[in-house]
Amino acid sequence: MYKLIMAMLLAGFIGTVGVAGCGDDDASSTDADSDGDSDTDTDTDSDSDTDTDTDSDTDTDVTFGTCKLSCTSPADCVPDDPNDTHDANNFDCTDDVCVWKGCLNTAECVAVFPSTTGIECDTNVDPPACHAPCSTSDDCAYESTAQLYPIYGPDNSTCDNSLCVWGGCNDNAECTDAYPSQTWVCHEYMDIPICTIGCTVPGDCAGTKDLFLEDHWLCTDGACQHKGCTSTAECTDAYTADHVCVK
């Protein structure tokens, strides 16, 4: 169950409605975590092309943004099959795009994870997320032989204020063990290290849709890093007609 909670509300950064382009089915992407939202990509990619790049980035005149779900009210942000942490009251419609506020109280977490005794809405993370209880980090390990176990060991989480907080991968070896079918590396995005596709040049990261063509990627320290969108048309093509590119 701890793995399920982590997979649904990964590190607190799994919970926004905004998507940053790394979730395309035909593009190399970072490890995906769904929190039940219809559009819950973690925005783990960079929205700027100014990061240090192991390959020369010549797109200095191009402004990249992030694909976001558009709205006129919070009701527009609710997924087709919402749970208690993804009702209209869990969203804001800010500047005409959806922003997930996280869980609002522990009762919502109990409703979503009824079999996890002691689960709470952790307000010490942003946005607040449903976290399992713990006494030590050992309580946070996912004790299974499942494929994702290597990145859910006791050394991948901390026990903060008696609640488990996932801290990401520790090294490339964990990612290789978790995803043996491809070359994955442990790379830090938005202050947390996650498993992402490895590369030597941006072309190794490219997909077929415009949002994921080679010029939309960096190969940073051997890891694929998506720059973002350049137009709303890219977002609607990759996701749905309700998405816009916010710069």
C-alpha cells in the first residue's frame, strides 16, 4: 500500500494538474506517477532551456513553457473518475489554468486509502499529500519483490513528523534495477532525484509528436530533460484540446 500511495502522490510533486511534456506515450519519459488525476504529470522536466547541458543548446531565442489544463472554474479541473482528493474543492483555477491544491484533510486520505491505518494528510509538504505513518524510515519501505522495489527501500524515504516522505532514487543502479528494460539514470528534477531515460545526445530522448521532437530536449549529465512546449498547438496535439502552453 505504501508503494501505491507513493505512486499516486509521488513525493508531493505528483499532484499537479499541469503537465510539462514528459508524459507522451511515444517519447522517452521520466518515471510516471499517477495520483488518480486525469492530468497528473509531475512537471519533473525543466521549463527553461538555460540549464547546463552536456550538448550544445542553440535554441536561445525560443521560449519554452509548460502544458497546463485550461479552466474557467475549478469544476473544469476535475478528472472523469475523481476521488476524494480530486474533487472540485481540491483545485484552484488560477490565471485560467488548473492548480491542484493537494489533500484538504485527513478524512479525504482515509477515504482514498481505507486500508492504510494511520494515514494522514501531510501539510508539511507542498501541496499537501496523503502519507503513511511511520516510526522510522524502515516502516516506509515497500517490502516486495515487485519491479519498483529498488526505489522504495528504507533508504529512499524519511520519517518526518511520524509520516513517510519519499525522497527519490539514490543512484543509477537503483533505476537500472527498477527498470531493467532500458537505460535509466537517477537525476534530480525540482529538488528530488527521479529515474529518467539516459542519453548521450538529445536525439536519444526524442519522440514523434511536435512536443517531443529532438529540439525540445536537453541531455543533461546523461539524463533526458524536457524543455517544455513552444505553442498551445503542441500541447493539444500531445494531450487534449483543453491544454494550453503557459510561458
